[in-house]
Amino acid sequence: MVELVASYETDLGRCFHADALTVLRSIESESVDLVLTSPPYALRRKKRYGNVSAQQYIDWFLPFTEQIYRVLRASGSFVFEIAAPWKQGTGTRSLFLYELILELCKTFHLCQELYWYNPSRLPTPAEYVTVRRSRVKDAVHVVWWLGKTSTPKADNRRVLRPYSNSMLRLFRDGVKPAVRPSQHRISETFDRNHGGAIPPNLLEIPNTTSADPYLKACKEAGLVPHPARFPAALPDFIIRLLTEKGDIVFDPFAGSNVTGQVAELLGRRWIACEQDVDYVSGSRLRFAHSRQPQPTSIP
């Protein structure tokens, strides 16, 4: 393995100022439990964090996914959040994302789509939502969950939610076996308390930044914050669902390293890499006890 020097490390993780392919090629095969990331989007306008057009995206992305497949354990998952762009000058979607998923599923297994609904998102696409009024607000991103095999490690008992008041009443009053009009059978075991409700694959998570300590820390340090951070609740749900304490989580497009911060809080080991030196420096501010590491092979 190639020796790389991390920009900073903690007791559980390391962040590298490096190209994702360089870091991926330095990771041992079948050593990572979860690759979780939000790669640069295919956008019409160039952003500082780097992006390519929809027409180029699949060819650009596949070399990363080939390495991701190699480093994942057989029980591992590859989860990424990405939005399909709108075609320039039209109110219609580009199909590149679906073409990408079909290409990835030649090697990966599509386990499930998770839908991240952000109720605080601004109206987009603005031309068609607020000017022409011919589209509704685009506020849902698909989070794609791929497995290296058809049976990746996962346990929805780690992400149970509080029961609804209706379900609590069933626990109190009991349930009578019946057949619904839909022909679904309600058995006498329906009111068994399993400690919480199984969540749906629609995750309602606002992405507001007004009180973000990361933004305040970057401002005080004179650093440019990353403009496209996802909320901590999103990686928190995915990491708890798909990993256990001590597992390795890797984010190849770490940005401000929300993934690493959440993995640290959940007791998972983590690896992160990011090409922009300001974003790396800003991400370090998320970790109170980060330190300068020594050269080491990874993981």
C-alpha cells in the first residue's frame, strides 16, 4: 500500500487532502464496510467544488466506482446522494442519472432507493416554478443504496422511530384479527411491541444552515465554507442502518466532512478525502481533538 500523510486525524479517523482515486487505490481490497458520499453534481454552471456536465458524468464517475467496488467488503454498501439536473432551456430532466444507475448495476446490486425530502429547499428550477409556474418545487433527492452483494449488512432495528399515538393505543387496547379491504390480513401479533416503528424510505430532513457551528468556525478562521453540505441527520441514519461500531466508513468526496464527523460520534472508524485545501482546513474545525498524523498506509 502507498503511504500517504493525512491532513489531520482523530482517534477513529483520518482526512486526506488528495484526489479520491489516489486514496482509493491506496486502500486495501475488501476492507471498507460503507462508502457514503455526495459526489459533485452534474451542473450547467461550474462550481468551486468541481463538477462535469451530464454528458461527461458517467465516464468521469465509473473509475471511482470500480475502485469502490474493490475496497468494499462482501457485506459492504455503497450509498450516494445525487440529484439529476434539468436540461438547459427546458423544464425537463436529464436522464443521465438513470443511465448511470443502470451502468453501476452491471456490478453492484440495487438494494433500495431512499428519498431525502428537504422541506426548506428553495424553489427550483426557479424559471419554471416561480416565473412560468409550470412546475412544482423540486425538493426530493434520491439516495441510492447499492450493495456489493445482494445481502449487504443492514439492520433496521438500529433506526427505529417512536411509535405513533395510534399504535400506542393498539398496544393498550389490543387488536382483533381482521382482513382489510385491500385483503391484507391483520393478525393477533400485529400489536406486538418491537421497541419502535420501522421507518419508511422517505426521510424528511430540513437542511437549514443559520445556526451551523461549522459556518461560524470557518468565518472566524477566514476559511471558505463548503457550499453544498448535507445535514448530519442523513449520514446518521445511513451509518446506523448499515454499519456497527468499529466498522470503516469512507467518503471519497468529503467536502466539509459531515460523514466523518457523524461516523466519529457513532463510534465508527472513518476515512475521508477532499481536493480543496480550504475545505479540508474547514472540516478539521469539526473535530475538537484532531491532530497531525504520521505517514501510514490506509486503512
